[in-house]
Amino acid sequence: MIRLADMQKQAKELSEEDGEGLVAYLLHGLSGVPSGPDDNEVARREEEMDSGSVTPISHAEFVSQVGRATR
């Protein structure tokens, strides 16, 4: 049986691309994890932006709000 600590150590040794693939694989296997917006939600949000009823934010502001550094 593989121990979690061994798996974590191996995961740290993965390339960034392989690590992202592993994360996607693990998230796909979890129940209740949202897969993202559906086409209807995307269309609704595009309409809101096009109509001017919402004000879009810059990428830099988005990144700062979610707490991630730019690459």
C-alpha cells in the first residue's frame, strides 16, 4: 500500500505540467467540485458586459483579488 507521504514526495518532483495534470485528474475524481460555468452562464455574463450593466476589471485586478501572482 502506498502511503500519502510517499505520494506527496513524488508529486513535488513532478514538472509543473505534470503537476497540473495530476491536479486536474484528482479534481475530476471528486464529487461536488464545480466544473466551471456552463455555456448559458458565459453567454449571460458576456451580455452583461456588452450592455454595460457590469464593469469589467483588469487582469491585474483579478489576479490581486484571487491572491495569485502573475507569471
